[in-house]
Amino acid sequence: MKHRRVLVVVPAWNEQESIARTIAELRESQPDVDLLVVDDGSGDRTAEVARATGATVCQLPYNLGVGGAMRTGYRYGLRHGYDVVAQLDADGQHDPAYLPDLVAALDDADVVIGARFAGAGEYRVGVMRGLAMRLLAGALSRIAGTKLTDATSGFRVVNRRALEVFAAHYPAEYLGDTVESLVIAARSGCTIRQVPVAMRPRAGGTASQTPLRAVIYLARAIVALGLALVRRWPATLETQPKELV
């Protein structure tokens, strides 16, 4: 990854238990990348722990969700002239060892997704959540013109072309950071690809999946996809701003 300036953005909300370990693993695995931790209005010591590792931290005054945190990261990446911006979750589920594969795939794509259901690893989800993921993947595969198996994965990288789009238009709504962002990218002329990755258990904190929440997730996923399809977004990249104030 030495031929590209790569910024890894770690959105973090109440991840004091795992953030130091995530940062340490990233630095050991990929010492040539730069790191930005976006503390998303945490109520714990996430920002303090991240700063203690020497990481650059952007501390948001209140919780905006992953979409809002990543939009902050994309704008930082654009302003500082990075060629690639990657998203890495703070809870340790994303293995930074896969980053070179994702970045290499940018040779013929603008957005590359680390896909959990593409042959690597044995990641499992519940029936209702799995149904929602398959429906979203099918719909977004048609929109993107390529097979996608994991449209809701937050493990992804973008090149400068997609970075300009996301810095201006990255959605902050629930599931917008995954589902709607891919619709925006596709309609802006970006090429989307996926690379198989193995996902790991959380390194800290508590997962929130329950049967009821899985049903709610399915309903929200359908609504998010519907909103993404009816909203108007720039048709081509030529309409994107070249610099954000």
C-alpha cells in the first residue's frame, strides 16, 4: 500500500474496552497507513484511551451514528489529500490484515467492500437478519451491476473518486452508511466490487442482536432501501464539489 496514501478511519462509540487493541493491531499489521479515530459522542473513555495510544482523534460533541462519524472521516481524508480512505470498526471484528487486498482491488473499482458472505470465514447471522441482508444484497447487486453478497458490511475502502462523493453526500441515517451509500456511489458513476473477508467476534462491549431487534432490522432495511431508491442524488461525478470548505 506504499504507492497510495491510505487513511484508516475508525468510528467509535463507547468502545473503551476494545479501541486500544484495535489500534495496536492495525499499527502492527499495516504500519504504513495513517489513522483517524472519530469518537462519536461516546459517554465513556473511548477518546481518552485512543489519544493515549498516540492516535489522532476527532471527538464529536454528540452521537451522530456511523454515517455521521464516517462523513467526518471522509471530509478529513479529502482535505488532507489522501488517495484511499478505509473504514475499520473499533470493536475488533474487522481484521486489518485484509486491508492490502481491499486496497489492491481499487485498481479496477472505486468502492471495495469486505464481504462476509463470499467464501471466507464462517460468519453467521439469525434468520430474519440474514433475510434482510440477502434482500439488500440482491437489490444492490442490480443497482451496482455486479454481484454483492454483503451490502451492509462496514469494512470497505474507497479511492479519491468515491471519496469526493462521500465527503459531500455520505448519509447519516440508520443503515444509510451501508445501504444508501452504495446507491449514492452507483448513481454517481462509481464502480463497486467486493473482496471476501473473514469476520471475527467483538473484542469488547456487547452485541445487541435479539429476535425482536432482528425483525426491526428487517423492517428498517426495507425502508432504508426504499428511501435510497427514491431520493435524488447527483447522476455523475462531474457534479461533485472538488473541495469542501
